[in-house]
Amino acid sequence: MKTCKSICFLYMLFFAFANYAQETPEVVIETQQLSNNVYMLTGQGGNIGVCVGDKAIFMIDDQYARLTPKILDAIKTLSDKPIQFLINTHWHGDHTGGNENLAKQGVKIIAQDNVYKRLSESTPETPKEALPIITFNDKLHIHINGEDVLVFHVDNAHTDGDALLYFPESNVLHTGDTFFNELYPYIDLDSGGSVNGYIEAVKKALILIDDDTKIIPGHGKLGNKKQYQFFLSMLEDLKTNVLAEIELGKTEDEVANNSNITKTYDDLGYSWAFINSEKIRRTFYKSLKQ
Ligand SMILES: [Zn+2]
């Protein structure tokens, strides 16, 4: 009897562990080289950009706090120089979660004014070390590692504090969350995001780039101009379709339940766990109805 109990217990323990392992798979940080000195790192959360040089490293976004050691290990394989600056493309936790850890190592954090505001007013409270120490309003140039990096703010797009970064020497663009490559985007209406601002942001970024530009999207695989243009046409299509429904006097629930609005892109697999097709229809309705 006792043996049976022990075996049963071990059996349960094994399944509990197997389930846990399935729910929280080991995150692997993968690195892709995009130019001589610019890299894209993927793991869990927003895609990271890293620019290395003779003296220092410049980093864009930092995913979650628990991943900091793995991210730092991956960066160490690229350069033994210290990380001097970190830019947050916006305030969401999957892009700023490592801020405190990095600041404690002496990394200076830069972000748009509204990122500072939202982080400093958020609940639960953001640790002081995690707040940006340099903020900007409209745009900023960072002259580092042989690059004149252009950092520019777009109004009310994914949030109210989005920044995009363009590396002219490397011809690399980091879009922050103004681009979810081959996925429906999250547009955070509660943080000042809007459908019209989002569309304008993508148009603004497209002016800067050419067919050879490598694009680090906020989420999804490494992209190019063609994919970003297609993403824009998807946004414009959905806007046209949802506006037509609003014109007909349809309610939010009617739009949310009408899968014809998004069919073309649903068929292409744009719906995903966080933003499924119903959610994107609801977001477009809410934003465009305002
Ligand atoms: Zn985001």
C-alpha cells in the first residue's frame, strides 16, 4: 500500500512537472546579424536590437526581467564592451522588463517623454531604477558606433510614447510595436494608441527606408519593406471595412462577430493568441468610432 502511494505520488509529481515544463518552455535567446555591427535578438517579448562598436554597446528594448541574464550572455558573444545606452521603444513590460537589472549595471535608459510618464505612474509601482533618465519629445540623434541613429516619436500609434529607430549606415529600422510582422497588431487604446495614428506611423517609417532595409519588428520575424507595406495595406483594408460597418450603424458586437471583415488576413494566419481576429475587429471599431 505504502509503495503504491509513493508510486502514485511520484507519478503525479512527474505529470505536474511535465505540465509545468509545457506551459513555461525554456526561452532561448537567438541572435541574427543584420549588418556589420547591428543584430536582432529574439526570445520572449519584444524583439531586441543591439548595436556594437569599439567602445560601447547600444541596445533597444530588453524583454522581461527574468531573461536579463540570458540576454546579457547572448550580447557577450557579440562584444565584450559595456552596454552604454538602452532605448525603450514604448512602456510595455515585454519591452522594458529588464530596465531595473540593466540600470543597476550602469546602463543609461532613454525613452520618449510619455514612456517616463506611464512607467512612473503605473501600478504596481515601477522601481525608480527602471525609469528612463533621458527623455525626448519629438526626435533624437545618437552618434554612436559609427552610426547617426535617428530616433523619432510617432503620435498615438501603438501607445502615446512610441519611438522608432533608423540606423542609416547599417540600413536597419527598429519599428517598436508599430509593426507586427505577419500578425495582427496590438493597438493599446488605453495607453493612447489609435488606428489612425498607427497607420500614420507606418507611413512615416516607410518614407525612410528602401527595398534593402532590414526591419526589426516589435514582434514577429525579421522583416523587409515589402512586408511592412503589406502590413500597411492590411491596416487600411480593415479600416475601410470597419468604417463601412459603422456607416451602416452596426454595433461593436456586430462588428466583432462579423468575420468577413478580416477574412483575407485570417486566412493568411494573422490571428494569434493575444490578438485574434475578433479582438482586432473590436479594437478597430472602438478606435474608429471615437
Ligand atoms: Zn507593446
